[in-house]
Amino acid sequence: MGDENDPPVLLIMGLGCQLITWSLEFCERLVDAGYRVIRFDNRDIGLSSKIEGARVTGNPLLRLVRHELGMSSSVPYTIEDMAMDTVGLIDHLGIDKVHVVGASMGGMITQVFAGAYPNRVLSVSILFSSTNQKFLPPPDVKALLPLFKPAPKNASRQQIIERSAATFATIGSKKYASTREERLADAAAAYDRNYYPQGLIRQLAAITGTGSLARWTKRITAPTVVVHGTSDPLVRPAGGKAIARAVAGSELILIDGMGHDLPNALLDRITAAFVKNFAEGARAI
């Protein structure tokens, strides 16, 4: 979206979420601010390549325990591999440097990308993410369970949509809550565009199998802003604080009452923070 001659902003979405999870309202604000916006589906989701034939083996609970201790496990692919996907994407588009915005798992991918390829990054903006270091507070069990308990194979379209909408309600902002109708519409759009639960399983394994990202986060040199909600049940605010501590000179913005979502009521505030950071990145060239 936007003029191809404007500075590019690469948006990296989180676990199991397609590019349409970046709402048009959010993207249009960035375009209006003078930026070219690039959304894409991560591997194993949406309309991107599916890593079929790669099985997640081992005990998922053991892998989760190792994850909470900042340790890696054997998985089909890692967050590092997904960061390489972003490099391949901007290479294909012929783009030298980007402002990068990552949400949740996308924020993890962003840390690796920006830490490993500082010459390709103008600025770093991270939403509700974590370094996955040891001893960070774990997710609320209610927020975590839907990720480890996929819908039954014989579930109908409507059942899957309702289950997805319920998950969004559990992890989302209570103070800035969307309506049930809005959540159902979003879930239906995602289902009809591409429903591929196997990809979510492998993406989750990438998160829990990669281990601590701190070695990459500490290498980030681009201007960085970290935005996190104080009421996030899935990735606790301590995750955002850990990122901010690891990146020298970064700015941490904690938003009272925000959960693990991007509410319409907060779009102006969040995009303003990002655009300010983009400008810092442009000045740092």
C-alpha cells in the first residue's frame, strides 16, 4: 500500500495470523503519514508456502518448559529461519532498507532480523513481544490453552470461527474490547482466506523451540520503540520490558488496559509512536 517511492515499512504478524490481521485502518494511517506499507503472510500461514511433511515431534509440554528456561529444542524450523524469510522478501522486492514493525511472534522475528542484519533496518517497532529469556513470567493458562488444543478435525466452519473469536476475546483488550460481531467477522475473513491449523502448530514450535533471542536483541542498533499492554495475558509486559532493556537507547511505551491486540481506539496513539520512531530512523542514516 502507498507510493513505491515512499520509505518502506515492513509489517511482520504473529502466531497463526495472516497479513489481514494488520487492519486496513492501521495501514492507511501509515500510508497517510507518507510511507509504503508491506504486509505479508509468514511461512505456513495464509497464502504463503506451507512446510508440509515437516512434523513437530517430542513432548510439547517439555518443549514449553525448556522455552520458559530460555533453552532451544529440536523443531522443524526456528524464528531465525523465519527472519531469513523476511530478508528473502525484501531482496525479491529490491528494497535495501526497511522500517520494520513486528507484533508478538512477528516481534521475535523482528529482533532476529534487526540484530542479524542491521544494515537492512532503518528503525525497529515492536508490539507485545518478548526476548524469550529464562524466568520471564509465563502466559495466563486461559490464554495459552487454545494454542495447544486445536479445534477437532470434524469441526464445522462456524464452530472454528466461533472458537477463534473466543480466543481473540480471551487475549484481547478488555478496556478497549471489540464487539463479538467484529471478532466473528475477523475470524470468518481469516478462515475463508486460508484455514491451515497445521501451520499454527509448526509456528508455535518455532517460538517454543528457538530459545532465548537476547543474543540477537542486544545487537539491534536502529532506533527502537517497544509498545506493550499492561493487561496482556499471552505475552506479559515483562517481555516488552526485557526487549527495551536489551536494546540500548530504546523507548518503552506501556499502555494501560491494552491486551494482546491492536484496538481501533488505540490506533492513533500507536501509529504516532511508530511514525515518530520512523523519523528517528531516517535521521540516523
